[in-house]
Amino acid sequence: MDLSNLNSEQQKAVKHIDGPLLILAGAGSGKTTTMTHRIAYMIEQGVNPAQIMAVTFTNKAAGEMRDRVESLVPRTRGMWIMTFHAMCLRMLRYQCEVLGYKTGFTVYDETDRKSLVKRIMKALEINEKTYPVSYVISVISNAKEREQNSEKYIAENSGDFRANTVYQVYREYEKEMMRNNAMDFDDLILNGVRLLEADPEILAYYRNRFQYIMVDEYQDTNYLQYKLIHLLSKTNRNLCVVGDDDQCIYQWRGADIRNILDFEKDFPEVTTIKLEQNYRSDGNILNLANSVICNNKGRKEKALWTEKKDGAKITYRRLPDEKQEAWYIGSEIDRLHEAGYPYSDMAVLYRKNAQSRAFEEKFSFRGIPYRVLAGLRFYDRKEIKDVMAYMHLVENPDDDVAMLRVINEPKRGVGAKTLSGIQAYASGYRISIYRALCEAQVMASLPKKAGKALQEFVQMIQDLRGELDNLTLVDLYDNILNRSGYLGALEAADTVEADGRIENIMEFKSVVAEFEKSLENGDEAAHQEELREEREALAKAGFPVDEPTPLAAFLERITLMSDIDNRDESEDAVVLMTLHSAKGLEFPIVFIPGMENGIFPGTASFDEEGRLEEERRLCYVGITRAKKKLYLTGAETRMLYGRTDYTSESMFLDEMDKQYIDGETVKERQAKQGGIAGDGGLFGDYFYKGRSHGTEDGYSGPDGGKPFDSLGYAKKQTRKKFSNEGLEAGDKVRHPKFGEGMLIEDSGKILTIAFDSVGIKKIGKGFVNIEKVD
């Protein structure tokens, strides 16, 4: 294999096959190229592809890795390149009975899980205001990540009143999930570990099967993922982990940075290779990133470098408020687009989702096409969730979450009292709602109209289940739409909203058809052939497995999709997304707004050094998404969640090496001008109310006394003081420098004036004579 296109460190990593290997891959350092060449090199050296497993976090990354390996070597059949969840799901599909599940179990996404928890809390009469559903779900999720079932959870939190309430929900949640024959995404990893621990023969099979394991983004693994990988690699010890401790930004959802920092302790014989040459960004961008991340203590020493030119300096601007910030970024996007950059080359990466509102408003006004990533996915729309619930019921009729979603959708005359009675019966006999509806005595007890409708509903599910082997997926889908009455109800509604829903379910039919076509002759056909070989190998080893249906394969694929996987890179639109969502992506031009304490870094990070270091890593990730040009912006005042606060500049700006930045911070301007902020560039002379003299947000620093003391005016009475009193909003006024304008607001210490010549300015009262013009 020709490795001449790789640098020396990449070549070392590629040629290291046996024994543990730690690859510290900095941002843009050719990590995927190194991993794919290493896999191809191993196959070329005689390793059976079926003995190789590569695990990553997104379907997009897994797909890209597989495609690139297949472009390098012709033999890849049997190799597993997939996400952690897909890996565990595949093992559990084959052997879930070991853990008490039935074949054909359903995987609940976040919407399904939330629906079930809400229903349990309602039954237990737990107030959602006191115990928000999101809080309960996060506690349950964290307990699973620590391998705690409900009983272990309460045993460790027995003296906690709130924990006792969560325990009640968790206990019922476990029961419902088993009764529904369902797993959530946390269960996939947890049950993957349990499966390997429950049966030594299964563990031995997979250890023998996968003698070479690679893990991408290892810094993002949590405890269960760490345990899963170490269970599989303990015997062979041919474990290669690739990651960057400087890009560990998911500790809030379980990622444990110690997994990568302590890898050399887990494997004392490890070989460590650092990939520090960056192929993505210009020099100034990398130097700025290095100047920030070096302030973290919990990291392995390394520094990105590049052979590229320095490129443009990083632009920094501090604007009066979030509206002016969005307007400035919009004007720069327009200018860059006129200079030849497509909109899709540009991204706005913000710390909080709420920041997107100002950009959406201003971009719409300016006619800038944009796409908000991590907004409502196509597959999260109501009508799509509804038809998928019908499909889930055909595959797994015991799925009560799916049943309750569509039992009265469209309306079947099933009232709340009737449904409550059916649920009570099912719960009392510990059977699913579907099983309850199959019993004659239950049907006989129902009101005539509801009973007839539900009889037809159950018969439809039974008929479609019986014809699964005889129907194509498209035929199955058409039958569901027509026999359920769902499509007819939308057509009868005859509204604009209903027409939009019909368009969406017809578009979803295209998704079904494309998958089915791929099953016959395409990537999915090859994938299913691999799965067939996998089942044969398991059967030969003494583990009989069932043949999954095409419907199960389709539902599995849809369930495992993520927001990032649905990004349309061909769409010429500016991307708006959170910094967390941007991990793994790159753009020629990047804007990072909100460079203020309390926004970035966030408020909570000041309470704990570890959290502040994670915020700094997030800043490093954001900076290194940029290839050619980076903008950093902030606002003097920001309205967020209905409250306007004065802000102080982000502490990360203090840490950045100023030689790489075009644009002065407030501190720099004060230092240059003897303590006076001075002219702010594009938007003029801003008044800075920040850390040195207190802020209105309560966490940017102590009150330093009267607002203007720190600017040098408290003791120096050499300058005439103007009262500027007697002015009211709406008055026409004259400024000695900016000329005439209109007073918009008098806040007591600040005058906000719209000037004819320079636009809106905020002027400190008492500094210049503002005359009222008749």
C-alpha cells in the first residue's frame, strides 16, 4: 500500500497492528485518513476483515470510514464499522433472549421515552412542575450509565426524598419497558454489557471474532462504553483508541475524559502517537486555538501546527446588543457572498440554542438563506411519528407507547374512560394493550362504537402481521395508510395543515421505497448479506438466531439516525448550530457570537474548574472548525429569556494571543486610552459596563462602586460635568460629534440615541452636552 501521502507520525500509526495503541489526534490532523489506512493496511497484511471492529459515535462518521476503507482495499466483508448503539443493537438482535427480551423488540427514541415517563408520572400522581420530565429522565439515564437498576439506585440514595420519587418512576419504567418488549438508547449500551457478562460463551465468541478493535473519539466515551470495549479487548489487547482530550466536550452527558487520559495506565505497554500537523485551518486560527487550550491543566501536552500560510487574522467585534451583533454578522455574510463564497461555506456556531432567534430574524430580513441544524427533524414530525407507530405495532404489537399514540389516531370514538379501563385491565394482568384487546371479554365490555372500531384496528394489525412475508414494504405502508383511516382523515380535513401532513407522509413513502430498492440491489442488499453470514456464523457456534424482517431492518435504520446525519450539505444556506453540534464538522468561514461571560463560558462553569476546562475545550473546538476565516463577536447588552443584562467580555478573550486578532477588546482600549473605552470601530464609541465595576447579571464580578469610578472620573474633576436632564424619549437632540438624532431611551445613566449620521449610540450621561433641538 502506498503510504507516501501520509506524514511520518501517521505512517507509524498505520503500521502499528499488534498491541495497544493510543493515537492523540488533534483537530484537523487527518484522523479519519489515518484510521482508514490502518484498517486497509491490516487487511493487506493478512488480517481477516471479519476480525476487525471499528466503533464511532455517528452514522455519518461510520459511513465515511467504511466508504474510504472500501476505496483502499477490495475485501471488507464481515468487518464491523458502526456506532456504539448500532454495535450493541446488532448483538442484542441476535441474543436478546438471554436478558429476557423477545426477538423483534422496539427501540424507543427520546420522544417515545418522554411519552412513557409522562404517562407513568401521571398514573403515580407526580407533579411535573415539581419533578420535570426531563429531570426524571436524566436521573434514570445517569443511573443506567452507572449500571444501577431501580433497586440499586434507591439503595444508594435511600435518604433522599426526591430520589425516592424518581425511584417510583424508574421502577415502573423498567416494568413497562419489559412488558412493551422495548429498549431505549441507554438500554442498548447497558444491555450490550450485560449480554457479554451474562454468558461467558457469548463473550468468548465476540472476543474471538473481533481480535482487532478501534475506537474513534475515545475522549467522548462514558463508563459503560469504556467497560464494553475493555470486555471485548481484554484477551487480545489489540485495542487502538483515537481521540483528542482537548476536544472532550460531552462530560455533561456522561463522557469521562479520564478514559483517554488514563489509557496508558490501563495498558502500560501502550504505544502513544501524536498527530499534531493540521490540514484544515490557516496558521492564525491554529495559533489562536493553541493560545486558549494551553490554559487547561487536565490535558496531554501537544500543539497544532500547519504548513499552510498564516491567512487572515481573526476578527473580533463587540456590538451594542444581540440585534446589532446579528446585523453585523449578516452584513459580513452578504459581503463574503458577494465576494464569491457560497452561503454553505459559512456557519454561525453559538453556545445556547436561544441565541439563534436573533440570527433567524435578521437573516430572514436580509434574505440570507439559512438552515438551523438540530431543529425539528423530518422524522420527528407528528404525522411521521404516527405512521411509524403503526409500523412498529406490526413488527411488535406489545409496544404500548406506539399503541397509545395511534389507538385513537384517527379518531375511533375511544374515550378517556374507555381507554383507562383497557389500560387498567392490561396492567392488572401484566399484558400489553394489544393482548388485552385480543381478549373477547375486553371487547365485549367496550361501548359499541369504540368496540367495533378497535375490533377493526386489531384485525388490521393481525392481518398485516400475517402478510409480512408476502407484502413489499411499500405495499405494507400503503395498507397502513388506507386501512387505518389515517390518510382518509387527513384528506377529509381539507386544510392547509392537513395538506402539508399528506405531503410529508407521501415523502416518507419515498424513504420506504428507496430503502426497499436498496434491499434488492444496493448498499442495503450487501449489508443484509453480511448480516446473513453473521447469523450463519452464530448458528455454527451454537447460537441459533431468528431471521429479521425487512420491516425490522427499516425501523432500525430510521431509529438510529441523528440530526447531523440528516444535514444536507448540498443546500446553499448558512448553517446555524450549537458549538456542541459542530463537533466533527468544518467550514471555510465560522462566526462564534456571544463571547461574553455567562454565555461563553456559561454561568455554571465558574463554580467548578472541571466545568470551566470543558467550556475552554468547547471554545477550542469552535475555533478549529474554521478553515480560512474566523469571527468572534459579543454584545454589550443581551436580552435572553426575557431579561436584558449588561455583559462582560469572555474570559477566553483575555487568554487569546492578541497578535492573531483584528479588533481590540475593551481592556485593550482602556489600557491604550488611559482608562477610557474610546471608539469601538464599526459601531462607534461603546460604553463598557463590565467586570471592573459590577454588572446587572450578578456573576460577572463584584460591584466596584459608582458606575464611572473605574473610568477615572470619580476623583478627577477637571472635566465639565453635563447633567443632560430634562430630556424625554422622542426628543430631537444634538451631539457635538454625531450631530442630530432622536432620543430613544433614558435609562437613568445611559442615553440611547438614534443619530442620522452614525445610527444608534449609547451615551453616558454627564460626559458631553446633549442639546434638545426644538
